[in-house]
Amino acid sequence: MDKRIYVTGGLMLMAAVSYGQYAGDAFRYSEQIINGTARFQGIGGNHAALGADASNAWGNPAGLGFYNRSELSISPSLRLLNVGADYLGQTTNSSKAVPFVGSAALIFAGGSPNNDNRNIRRTTFGLTYSRQISLNNEYVYRGRNNRSSLADSYVETVNARGIPSGSLDAEYDAQNNIADNLEAAAYQLYLINPTQENGTNYFRYDVNVPVDQRGSFTSNGSVSQWGLSLASNFNDKLYVGGTLGFTRTRYEFTDTFDESYVGGRVFNGFRQTSNYSVTGNGINLNIGLIYKLDQNVQIGANILSPNFTTRTFREEFSQNLSIDPIGIPQTDDQGRPVLFIPDNTSVPTAPQNFDFTITTPLRASAGVTYLFGRSGFITATAEYVGYKGLRAGTSFYTSAADNQAFRQDITNEIKATYNNTVNFRVGGEFRSGLLRLRAGAAYIPSAYNTNFDQLARDNERNTLLYSGGIGVRNDRFFADLAGVFYTTKSAYTPYTLNNPQNYGSALLTNRNTNLTLSLGVFF
């Protein structure tokens, strides 16, 4: 590529990229806010000392031992998202509705497996499906940036590499129009240019004009689990159970960032698009018990093992740059200045594939329930989540030392970023004939170290959840409806520069409403 553009331009050093992405991946596929049937969602989430609900299969499986009749049930759900994004002084709101099947269950309540063993009143088997984590999101942010452009990050990256333009040209396959990386794509599209022929310093055009920036992010996916459960009832006093869970993770997103130069002379603007997808499988074991102290009080506890990868997580990542040029300044053979518009205005990067494993944190819960006879109950649960035990690894590299370095770097990142937490849930149910009224709340503290960002320092990453529900049930069927309401805060930074004063982050306020309807029959 012949680029006769020799102009002195500004330069900044871009911060080095870390393995924080994979630490963040491990956390994303581990953070559970709420799931389960409408009955349990209506009382704040899964509880450790409460039984006779399909949610016990992935909560405290000992609760399945409370079943005295078999059940077939399904729980369709609707998640309503409203995201407010504050970026460079401007607020943008986005909404999205996501229907899905929250859970389904087939519970077989049998008698004693051994007539000679009178201590075992009943053994229950369960086959269940649950959507453990919803990964759907959508938001838009926009604002006018008077300090920088995304193109500055390309400039900083190549200047930090100290790579001559000839070598950068070699990172582009002209025959197939595909670049090895964004910087090579930006070079082919004249977004970045050398200050001298085959030089190692680069600049961008339209440096001194304001930039209208707009970003959009859309993600889909979930962490779902199929479970095989077994629970036993010992003398209507002690209940013991376990679930072998088989998880499936699927996640994908499209991230688009547009820039329009206000009064630009060379470019009207450009767009960067990123596409990502990942799938993977895992397995875990959940064991628990519930003990009745008397007719009114029962206590329970369970421990859920980390989810270990059984089928390697396979990710695919690709990006694309496209420009809207006004005219690129060059010199002709006689040295006279001319403008031209490139024939090629879009360059994708080569798709990048990577295989890795994830180990989610250990979880342990303990709780107590007080029963008001046939009138209802109140229950409370504390859940420990060992986020510092998150792990990610790979055997992708040919060198064992490189694979070990990957694991160690991510472990260090996890320990520096996350803390172990204890979640608290409380709820209650009032019963009158066929009618059930429910209410609950949960406090989910942030797992981020307080030094992670300003939101963490201000304790704004903590989540307070409220829920309520209503239901009817008799000896043949039940129908429950629950609503869950909570808000989370996070931040998204589209690009970084050496000087933090020159770029911005979008403050995201996610207002979530989950509506779940559970329908079931007894047999």
C-alpha cells in the first residue's frame, strides 16, 4: 500500500491489555441474582430450609423429600429490561422484553424403597430444567466527545508497538480483504497514518473537531441446567437429597461504536463492530439436608460444588471497521496535493477462536423456616459464594508454559478484582384456603473489590431485590404468579487511552422486572 502522507501528529501510549476479560467471563457465568419457580421467586429466591418445590432441585435438593405426590410443572417467564446510560453528560434509555422458559420439572414421589427399612418414609426422584442465569441485555449510549476519538486508541497501540508501516501493511491480506487486527484495518482505511514513509509514529486526521459518539450493545444467552435429583424422607424429621447438574452456557453479543466528526474535513465518521459468541458445558454436584426441630421450626443447609467444565468453552470473536470518507489528502506524482476516496471502505479482522475452561465458585447456604401451621410461614437464608475461587484455564497454546502463564495471570486478576460474598434472602407466605400470598426480599452484595471502580467504592454495585406473588393450589393442580424487581449498576468503557481525562465511560443503570408464571399438576 502506497501512502504518501507525512504529517506530524499527536501520540499517546495505550494501556496494556490484560487477561481481565476471562476473569470477567468466569464471573459473568457465575453471578446468580434469582431463578426458580414463581413460588420461590415470590419469597425472594431459593431458600435452604423450605421444601416441596421444584426449585429445590438446584437450591437445597433435600427439599424434594417433602413431596408426597408426583408433579409435572413448567414456569414460563418474561424479563423486562430498562437500561439508562449516562455518557459524556447525556442520558439514553433502552428497553427490551425477553421471554423464556425459566424452569420445568418432573418429580416422582415414591414410597419406601425397602419395606424393611421403616425409617425411610419416601424417596423422591426429580428430572428438572432451569435457567440459572439470563445473559440478555441491550443498551445505547451517546454523547459529544471534545477530547478524543476511538481512532486515538489505534494510534496509541501502533505507536506503543513501534511497528513500521511496512510491517503493519503485512498484517493485511489484500487478496481476501482481511486484517489481522484493528490497527491493520485502520491503517488500510487511512484512519491512522505514518508521520513519515515506513515510519513508526502515527497520527489521525480531524484531530481538533468534536466527535459525536454512539455505542450500542446487544447480548443474548443463558446458563441453563438439567438436573437429576434424589431425595429421601427419614421419619418426617430428616430430609437428605442431592442433584447432579449438567450445565450449558451460551452467550453472544454485538457491540457497535459509531463516530461522526462535527466539521470533519477528511472523514464524516467511521464505525467499529465487534461480534462474539461462546458455548460450553459443565457439571456440578449439590447436596443438602433439612431437619425439623419441631412442628414449627425447620433448619436446612446445602453445599453446591463448583461447576467444572466438561466440554471446553469455545469462543469466536471478529471485528469490522468501516469508514465514511470525505476525501483522503495525498500527493500525486508531481507532488501536488490531491484528494481521493478509497475504493475499499470496510475491512474485517480475521475471526479469532480460543478454547478455555471455567471453574465457578463454591456455594453454601443455610437457613431457617418458621411454620404457622396451615396459615403460612416465614423463611430466611444466607448464601456464601466463594468468588475468589473462580478459575479459568486453557490448553490452547502449544507451550505448557504459556498455558500455565494464562492460568496464573487470570488467577491473579480474580484475586485482585473479586471478593467472597454472603447473600441474604427472606420471604413469607400467607395461606387461606386455595389462596397463597407471598412477599420477599434479597440483598446481593457486590463481589467487586472496593478498589475496582468508583461504583464499587460508593457501594453502588450492591443489589437490593423485592418480590411478591400470588397463587392458588388444590390437590390436583397449582398456578403461581410472581414479580421480581431489582436494579443493578455497572459501567462500560468503549476504549481507553493513556490519559484517563481524554475518554469516558457509560454509567449503566439496569432496572429489571421478572414476571414468572408457574403451572403444575399433581399425580
